[in-house]
Amino acid sequence: MSDRMGEFDLIARYFTRPAKRAVLGVGDDCALLQPAPGMQMAISSDMLVEGRHFFAGVTPFTLGHKALAVNLSDLAACGATPTAFTLALALPRVDEAWLQGFSSGLWALADAHGCELIGGDTTQGPLNICITVFGEVPRGQALLRSGAQADDDIYISGTPGDARLALDALRGTLALPTELLAQARARLEQPSPRVALGQALRGIATAAIDISDGLAGDLGHVLEASGVGARIDPEIATNLIAGCAHAAAAAGLFPYEKLLEYVFAGGDDYELAFTAPPAARQAVDAASRKSQTQVTRIGSIEKAPGLRLVDAQGRSVTQTFQSFDHFA
Amino acid sequence: MSDRMGEFDLIARYFTRPAKRAVLGVGDDCALLQPAPGMQMAISSDMLVEGRHFFAGVTPFTLGHKALAVNLSDLAACGATPTAFTLALALPRVDEAWLQGFSSGLWALADAHGCELIGGDTTQGPLNICITVFGEVPRGQALLRSGAQADDDIYISGTPGDARLALDALRGTLALPTELLAQARARLEQPSPRVALGQALRGIATAAIDISDGLAGDLGHVLEASGVGARIDPEIATNLIAGCAHAAAAAGLFPYEKLLEYVFAGGDDYELAFTAPPAARQAVDAASRKSQTQVTRIGSIEKAPGLRLVDAQGRSVTQTFQSFDHFA
């Protein structure tokens, strides 16, 4: 087989399973989906390119996980329940060990979220993975970027900054103890899309976004879309978010300013940033518990545009963050 | 601007328009679609890679057209009405002239079909275009590959073979008169997805597929899915389908056997092959007229598996066709 395995064999062998929820899955010109009554379909596409979104030698299992995870993270940010996805894959050659690993990682995460593969495409070319994901959300209940209001609290899930810490370590610009590196690397290579949290926040959060390009930059999109500003206490953000970056800073591996940079401009986190009114604090706590996802309140929405870092003593912290941008 | 144009500027400038039909379009974590009551959503993804699906120097306008056309063709094969699409694009660099041309070709075809761009992704990488397209079809009325029955007629739309003729000419393995080349090249670079025909065939055709990898190979998928075989008169197929390949053969540019190869194994045609019972011949004619799409009856479905070429005198024509396969 190997190099002589054809496109159709490849699809049949690694990427075909009987459709369970879809009306029609892999194998015809189109797949067919029938959203449940009263539901809207949430849709998002992400394209991953070797050398830009992942290292050339990355384990195919983790790559399969991550390719779907970054898409599920977009559904999470809308509060949608994943239902299905398509996969388009350009491969330099047919490498069965790679395909076995990649598809295993993909299926493991897909199964964990009850999200089925309904179609796609395979072709020869420089390694490129394009997934389009589908979810359902009750009509009018999708979490959008545009609903944040003055005095709303600002929250972040999980431990932003850890993915970027791993990236720096893997690039050799920083030395990390073995265990810390393994932990941070898992956050970079196998992020957990906050799907359960997103769903639990429906009707509670006023705005939400997933953090792919860095907290400061992505929160900036919420502020812009909502026509508001924000005030964040950098000490709260960096002391309460007890992730790998925090542990590395505590171990004196880099100065405090660098920790701010990890947390606010790390990128590749796939955490949710969201807003909710102060009256909803108990509801947010309940959503956090229900979804078993750590959530940290890091600041407040304000009328005046812009993102301000202000410490507990009311002193402004000057820091400029560069959002990750593929063509910058 | 040029190389310093960022990802968000690029999306805003070339790929953002207000959503008309979608609940939510470009600009949030997900797009939102609300299928009309009683409708199912048809979904298909295609990935185009430079050097494999198009020449490196192809005009960006025609590439924008083709990238969407090959996807619309899948909707056509299901009889679905296009509604929306996502675009994921990897670009080696930001080239505004290229983006202007590409997006113009894309919008022109999208507008012609009332199909709106609702989201996607842009990144840096080897040129790769991945489109996922969405359509609506009344519940249970999608045309599938699996419905062909013994004694059904077999039809093909348009002029299969012309795209491959152009490819051979552009590769220099064949010399074509200027006008004929221009005509064939338009079929290769700007195929017309048979969307109107597909919709008109709902309730008439028993099975349908779009011809991307060659008539013989793709019809083979219908035969396999339907558990039947087919008998085709090669003279009818090659004499009645009066396209560029036919004209080139008539001009003595290659032998008759080569014409068979163009028509049956050309690839890149994006025509529809479909089946319908003999009692539906008038209805098929009406669908052809209604959709202003030429349709040719080329043979019959038979119980015995396999695809047989048999001429009017009942003689078997021996010919082996190799379906286009990206990894073969």
C-alpha cells in the first residue's frame, strides 16, 4: 500500500465512519445536516499550516487533537454544542503511520464531544489541515463579541500564557524544568476547548471570545465590537491564574514583566474570555463548577474605550502588547 | 500597505460584506445560519492546491471563480440551492493585486448564485484555498449517488472532455487553434456549476454525481453506490456531445480513441452525470430547458455490475479508463 494507496482508499480507511446524527455523512457529493427545531447552526473554519501553527515534527496524534480543538474552541466561544465537522487535508505523501496517529487524535477529541466527521477532501500538497466545524445553539442565544456593557465583570478561563511559555521553551529561548515543560507543552499541543463552559454561560455571559491570538488582542475585539473599554488588574490576572507561566515566574525563570506578556499576549491559549454583570457572579461560579473549568475574574468593562492595566493601588501599568497576526 | 497589511485588515478589505441571509456573517467566532423550515443543509468542502488543481501563474480572477465553482458543483449534484460558504486561505505573501483579482472572481460567481461568504480564515503558507459551501434542499429530496435502478437512462450535462483538452494544450502535448483553445480553456478555468439543472432534477433524477475525476470513474461511484452496472454507446457519447474535444477530433487533431478518453476520463469537467427512468424523458428535457443546460442521454443502467461500452451494432468497445486520483 503506502505510496500507492489512493485517495478513496485513504478516505475509507482513516476518515469514514457511519453517520449517527447527520442525515448523510462521508461518501456522497454533499453531507446533509438537519438542525433540531428552534436551533441555529454555528459554523467556523480554521486552517493549520506546518511551520506556522505547528512544528514540522509534531506528534501526529497531538496534531489531530489540536486541529479539531482550535475549531471547537470557536464553537465554545459562541456557546454552541458541537455536532459535526468536515476535514480537508493536503498531504505531501501518504504516510500510514502519520495518518493512523493523526486520525486517532482527531477521533479521540471528536468522540469526547460527540462531534462527527461528515465529509471533506484529501489531496497532495504541502501539509495543510482545514477543518470546518458545526454546532447548534438555541435561536438568539449564541454568545457574541458585541454584548459587553459598562460595569460588567471580565473573566478568563484556565491558564492563558502556558502555550506561549511552551513555545518559547521548544524554540530554545527559555529553559524549563522537565515536568513544567511537559505540562506547558500539553497546553500548547493539546488545548482543551472550553465547550462545556461556553454552553453553561448561555444566558449568563454578555459577550465571549476565544483566545487564540493573545488575551489583550482578542479582548480588544470584544471591546471594539461592544463599543466599550476595560480596566484590568494585572496583579490579579498574574497571581490568580496559577498556571505554568506563573510557576515559572515564581521559580525566577524570568522577570514579572515577562509574566504579564505571557498572560496578556501569549496566543494559542484557546481559553474563553467573557463578560457578565456583577449580579451574575454566582451564576458564573455555578457555570464554572458545572463545566469543571477554572474561571478567574480579572477586571471590569468601562465606558471609555481602550484596555487599561491598573493595579490595586490605582497605579497605571504601562505595557504594550502585540496581538499575534499572521501577516504582521 | 502591501506586505504590512495585517490579517484583520485583509479580511475586512477583501472578504467582508454585510450578511444578508445569514443570521450572523464574518466577524465573530462563528457564523450563524438558520435553515428555512423543512429544509436540510447540504455541505461540501474542497481544497485547491497550487500546481495540482491549478497552474502557478493562473489569473487570480479565474482562480477565485473556480475555487467556488468546484464547491457549488457538489451542491448541484445534490440538487441543493446554495446559500453560503466559508473561505480558508493560505497565502505565501500579501499581494493586493492578486487578492483584488481573486476576490472579484469569487464574488462574481457567489453573487450569481446568491451565495454569501459567512466566515473563514487567512494565514501565511503555501497557496491553498479551502472552501466549505452550504446549500438547502427540501427534506428527503437531495439527489444521492445510490438511487440508480436497472433500465434508468444515463445522462450527462454539457461537454465533458473540454477541460482536459485545454489542460493538454496548456501543457504543450497538443496544439489547438487559438479560438478552440480559448473556448476549451474557459471550460477548464471557469467551469459553470450546474446548480440550476441540479435543482430542476429534484424529484426526477434517481441518482446524480458531479464529474470532477472523469465520467467513467465518477459514474462508477454511482454504479457502486446503487449496486448496478451501465451500458453506454460510445458513439452517441462522442458524437452528440459537440464540445471542443469533439471539434478537435473532427479537425483530425487526434484519433477517435483519444476522443473517447477525453469524454470518459477527462476530469475537471464539473458537469453532472445523472440517471432517470425512461418515463421521465420529457421531464428531463423540461429540466434541461428550464435550466438552459444541454443534456445528453448516453446509455442505460443495467443489473449486471460494471461499465460497458457497446456500440449501436452491439459490439463491445474495449477501453480502460483511469480515474483521476490525487495519490495514485
